[in-house]
Amino acid sequence: MLYQLHEMRRAFLGPLTQWAEATSKLLSNPVSPLAHTPFSQRIAAGYELMFRIGKDYKKPQFGLGPVEINGKPVDILEEITQKKPFCHLIHFKKNLNDKEFAALKQPKVLLVAPLSGHHSTLLRDTAQKLSEKHDVYITDWIDARMVPLSDGPFHLHDYIYYAQEFVRLLSPDLHVISVCQPTVPVLAAISLMASANDPLLPKTMTMMGGPIDARKSPTGVNNLAVEKKFSWFENTVIHSVPHNYPGFGRKVYPGFLQHAGFVAMNPDRHAQSHWDFYMDLVKGDDNSSESHRKFYDEYNAVLDMPAEYYLDTIKTVFQDFSLPLGTWDVEGKLVRPQDIKTVALFTVEGELDDISGAGQTKATHELCSGIPDALRLEFVAPGCGHYGIFSGRRWREMIYPKIAEFIKTHA
């Protein structure tokens, strides 16, 4: 019923937000006579703020810009390499002919994006920087409300199988980077491949800001999962997709609930950000205003997660701690990170990460006891929060160079 009420609210606000947007433009466009009346800029700013708070945010585009190759700009094309019901594997292909690209000898990277509420476009900055010197592929997860019931369920173990399929498809000479939530299923995927002596293991795996061992330095996210019983999650946050979507009837954890949780973690910061946006509009600070729009166009665009996948993650990762305790059984196969011996490991954490606390990702080294010391590296980014690990100045200037060097060393 909650999902239906959300849709009713969205339908009600739709015309209101469109009117607010039109009024804002009418009062701010220089060619409009109303833009030159007293207080027009303040009123226009208020209407734009109303529009942005109430609007429905669609999935953003990746839209990677050109990269410089041999002193010349080269466009990045998006090519779907493989389609799965819940995910598309996208190749950020450089607009070069085969001979030109082969001459670059760029390492192949599989960037595994989180399926945790936001779209994979959240890693746009990650992919953009990596594309400068690497051949990048990314997992683009599909909004569960857009997946028909006939395509079946999607469990945590399905995520593992997707990861394995993509690794095998892109191997050999592949480097895997997982950001936040997928560090757990990616480690499981590679562990199971190592246990089976799979010849298509990647060369390296980089784990960034993920809950490998959520018992260490628990954050608000971890505490909620422990404080509430599993039945609470089943009965409170799982809802059915309404009839106006292709996934009608599918059980999901709705994106709007996840978004509310994100905002609730730092309500004062978001309120201040919106007030600053209003004042920037009043002052005519176009650069700051546009930065706000770009951030919240991404931050407010959320997707629904399949209920079975979400509940599996809550229980396996945040309540039972199955991976660090060595009790994770994936359809009869025990996940044994200690069986990984030839894959180089790099862990990256943010000093100020309030999503995956200090030590949660570093725990990967303890679990992967079979990896020689020469194939290990760890880094804690000073002054870096969760999003700063993979986006922004610290990612580009502090973290990316270390990942690029790590990949180069073990290629």
C-alpha cells in the first residue's frame, strides 16, 4: 500500500512541479518582462527550489567526456556487451579502430557498481578517470520495477553468478574493481572460482569501501541491520511494484525508502545544501548552482532493489556476518577466500567513511590468507568520506594514481 501512496503523491506533485519550473523560468529569463520586476530573482529562486524538491528524478546518463590519447581527444562510446534481466554490461569503448586501440595496450578493467539504491551512473567520475589509461566495462543494474515478473527472482547468489559470468567473458588479463556493496559478492565470486581452479581468474581485485566484515567499526547502516529483526525488514520495507510499471507485482525494496534513509543520515547537511542553493540562485552564482543541480540529479535518482536480493544481503552481510565467519554457503558451495592465491589484492578505505567503517574493507586481507604479501596493498585515504573514495578531487588525485600503479604492476 505504501508504494501506491507514493505513486499517488508523485502524480499529485507532477503538475505542481511543472508549474513551479515554468514560473521560475518566466521570472528569471532575461527576455521575460517579469524578470525585471522587483524581487523577481528571489521569487524565481524559491520556485526552482520547489521544483527540484518535488520533481521526479530519472536515471541520469553516463555521458563520459572524451579522453586524451597521444595528445588528441578521443570520444567514449557506450556499447552494451551483454544483456541480463537485471543488469547490462556496458563497455566504454574508445572511438578508435582496432589497430589504433591495440597499439595502446590498455589494461582491461571490470568496474562492478553497487546495487544499493542509486544507479550505476553514481560511478561516472570513477569510470571517466579510469578510461584515461584503461579499457573500462561497468555493470549497469536495472531498476527492479522495470523487470517483469516472468524474468524470475534475483538473489544475492545471482549477483555472484553475474559477476563470475562477466569475469569469464572479459578474461584473461582482467582487473576487477568493486565499489562499496559489491565487494562482498565479488570476493565470493572470485573465491568460488579459485576453489574450483577456474583458469579465468582476474589478475587483480581492488576492493573499495565495502562491508567485507561489518562487525568492525559499525556505522549507522550496520547498527540498523543489527538492531532490527530480520522479520522487521520483511514486513516493513518490502512492497509490491504498482500496476503502472513493467515489474507489476514484483516484491522490491523501493528506491524512495532507500533515498529517505540516505537523507535521514545527514538531514542538517542536506537542508543547508538546499538553502545554499537558494542563496546562490538569488546571488546569480551560476557555477555553484549548477554544481548543486548535478549532485542532486544523481543523488535523488534511485532504483528499486529485488526484495530477495535485499533481504539476502541484510541477513548474510549485516546480521550473520557469513563471509568473515567462514559460514557462507552458496547453493552448496562454501565461500573460501583463503583459496585465492594468484589474484593481487588492493583494499581502499576512506578515513571518514560513515557507510563502511574503518577496517571493514581491510578485513579482506585477513580472509585472503593464501595471497602472498608481494601481491597485497592497502590504503586509507586521509580526510576522505565514502563518496570521496570514488568521486571528486580526492579520487582523481589521491586514489586513482595508486590503483593505476597497482594494476600496472600486476598486469
